[in-house]
Amino acid sequence: MDSILAGMQKKSKGRDISVELYRVFLMFLICLIHSSGYGIAPNPYFTGGILWAVCGFVFISGWFGIRFSVSKMLRLLATGVFCGGLTALIAHFFLDLPVDCREIGHLMLRPWFLCAYMVLMLLVPFLNSAFDNFRRIKNGFVAFLFLLMWNWLSRTDIKFCLPIAYGLGDYTFMMMVVVYIAARFMRKCHDRGNFFLDQFSSKRLLVCVILLFALLSAGSHLQFGIYSSPFSLMMATMCFVLFKRLRVGKRIDSVVTFISPSLLSVYLIHSNTPGFVAIKRLQSFLWGSGIPKFACVPLAAVIVFWACFSMDLLRRGACRLLRGAIKRFESGLDDVCARIEAVVCASLHK
């Protein structure tokens, strides 16, 4: 265990640990979303107030920027295959749920967040290159606002009077593209010293977060808190700025560094039909044990988070044992792709 922890600390050296803490917080909120939305006491108002956590993950990617590589795509896909296969085994042997080949394939290869994020990765070379010319991006800001609002309003009650295009909405790569562009734009403003939230004190920002949470909760029936909502984007942005200002101690640093590599697996293992069934049965067991119903929701979220994290240690241990072979394979694959790209670029310049 100590060697794994040391390895994770070395790997995360140079990262902003306050942002990693924000990622852990976001993943717990996602567990809380599912615990509240699919448990024995669903609360749409509370759930609507924390749905923005999904936007938070994409916002981090946009703020720091991501790079496309075939090896990273395969790594994400391999994580999805592992988590989906593990979930299928749990569903069959522990939950007594029927799991056929189609369901196994869906669990392994079709989690919406993973697939949408992989499409985003395919598009980031074009998105990142567009931000190399900041003036050009500013000229397209009005078009971005239209895209943001169209993407959100296509999920509201007024969608019957709007033109609707396939691919808009919450569970789509377009939602991620919108959040990514917004985060890149805000990062450019921050680097130039004119990011408006930098002028807010932490106390003032915290008050805004509390008020916005109340708005998201109260307006849940109006779809204020859904993934594609501009209000969710605002919440993810303000919470990111708040967490980035935190000073994290060494003990918390070590814990966060150890947990952080498993966050995607925590999501993939429980965010599916077998996971939601397990959450409901867990809450029923807790309630039957005498725990108040309102306390079952956060307690189940904590248990699900740590159970999924513990199961992912199997994947991380195997990857550590095969680290050398995996690195050689990924390096060779990226080299081949780089050569193909170089040949294509050379032919285009002739």
C-alpha cells in the first residue's frame, strides 16, 4: 500500500492539489446525486441543486486544457471495460440481476459520460487551436451564447416551440463542448487579468454559491440545475474558483492524491442500472437497521464512494504490475500516430 501511495504522489507532483480535492468533492456529489435520485427517498429539489457537479468535471478539463492521444483514448476505454465487467459480475453474483451479453456490452462500452468525453477528446485539437487566436474567439462569443442557450432550452418545457437538433441536451458530447469552450474562454480571461470572479472575495463568492444553490433547488422543475443549464455552468465555475483558493495540508494532500486516480472508476462502477439497484437496496437495509430515512441518502453515498474506490484498487494494482509493458505499448502507439500525422501534414504543405 505504501508503494502505491508513493507512486501516486510522484505521479501527481506538480498538480494543483486544491483542484484534485475539488474533483474528489465533485465525485462525492455525483454519488450523492444518484443516492438522492434513485434511492428510497428521492428528493428532486436537493438533486437539482447538485446536478452541476457533472459540469464541474468538464470545466476542470477546459480550464487546464486536454490533449488528444490514441493511447489516452484506449486507456479510458480499458477503464470502462474493467469497470463494466466488474459491475456485471456484481449484478449477477450479488444482486441476482439478469445480465446478458447485450447488457454486459452496454456496461463496458456505452457509459454516456465516457463516450461523450472521448468524442470531446477527438474535438479538442480543433477547439484548442481556435483559442490560439483569442481575438477570433471573442468574435464568436455571440454564437457561443446562442449554442449555450439552445442546448439548455432544448431540455426545458418550452422546447415545443423551438427548433430541435439531434445531439443537443444533457447526456451529449455537445454539452461537454459548451462547458469546455466556456472554461477555456474564462482561463484566457484569467491569464489576461480580466476574469471577473478574480475580483470577488472568497466570502462574497461563498454567498453567491449558497444563493445559486437555492436557485437551482427551487428551480429544479424549470430545469435550472440540469447539466446543460447556464446556471449549472455558473455554479461549477464559482466552486472551482473557491476550491482553487484553498490551502490544503499535507495529510489531506496525501489522501486526495491516493484517491484521485480512481475517480472515473468510482463513477463507472456505480452509475448504471445495477448500481442504482444496489443503492436502493443499501438504503432499504440502512433504514431497516433503524437509521432515519433522511440520513440514509448521505450515508449510502459515502458507502458507495468507498466501495467503488476499494474495488478499483484491483485495476490500479494490475496496472502497476504491468506498468512497463503498458508504457511501451502506449509510447509505440503514439509514435505511430505521430508519424502518420507528420506524413499527412507534409503532404498538405506540398
